[in-house]
Amino acid sequence: MEQRDVIHQYLKELERYLARLEKVEAQEVLKEIESHIFDAMDQQQGSGLVEDAKAILQGFGEPRELALAYIAHITTGAPPPVGFKAIQKVKQGVTATLYYAMAAFGFSIAFALFFVAGAEVFMPDSVGAWSAGNGNSLAIGFLAAPYPTDQELLGAWLTPIATLAALLVFTLTRQVLRVLKYQR
């Protein structure tokens, strides 16, 4: 039997035992195992040894036992089988990036809203939300010259609205970060 046929047969049998998992999870496991098999074969070839798929597959153990270890890890949180850490590291890296990006984005929006609310108190003529272009557009921000007061939309209400919006964004960001923290 050719090397690739032996590997294919092993992966098919492993797939059959992984049927208890969701299809996406089972495919992830199969891709990881396949990757490890071919990495090991490349190492054998690079070392000048004859590629021996059967010896590599013996190192993984019986497909049924390997599948049970993955299923236990995914469904109950049991320690991961050897090799499973590679996928976990990629997931952790993506989650960490998302975690810090979300923190930077959410907290900067909350800070900007708090800043607008505070600035409205000290510079009410220069900070606000105005109707522009005969009601076709909206301008929010800081202006050097006072905008016509008859076109101002929120007036003194900008401070409490911006403060509440900032608190909402801050709270929502913290909740999202809490969820992402447990995914890391």
C-alpha cells in the first residue's frame, strides 16, 4: 500500500470516529492531524530517512483512541491530545488580537463621547450637533466660529446624551472583553 493511501485510510477511519462532533470541529481536527502527519514525513525526508507513514501513524495511536481524546477535549475540556495545542495557539492569537482591538476601539469611542460631553459644558457655542444643508446633513463636533443657534439640534441635551452614550459604549465594551477573555 502506498504512503498516501495509508494516510488516507487512517484519516477516513478517524473521521468516522469523530462523527459525534460538529462537522466543522471534526474537519478542524482532521486538518490538524493531516498537517502533523505530513510535517513528520517532511522531517523524515529532511533527515535523510525513508518516509514511513505507518511508523508516523503508530505515533498518533489508534484512530479510535485519538478521536476519543479529541472529543473529550472539545466537549468536556479534558486535556488536549498531543498536537492539539497548535490549533489552540492560532485561536488564542486571533482572540488576543480581537480582544485588544476591541478594547482600543470601544474605549476610544467612549472617551471621545465623554470628551464631547465635557466640552459642551465649557464651550457650549463651539461644541454641538447642528442641522446643516437645510436639514439634509448633520454636523457634530467642535467649531471655531459659533454655528447659528437656530440650527442646533440638541443644545444642552448633548451633555447627558453623550454621557449616557459613553457609558453604554464603555459597558458594552467591557462585556464584550469579558466574553473574549474567556475565549483566550
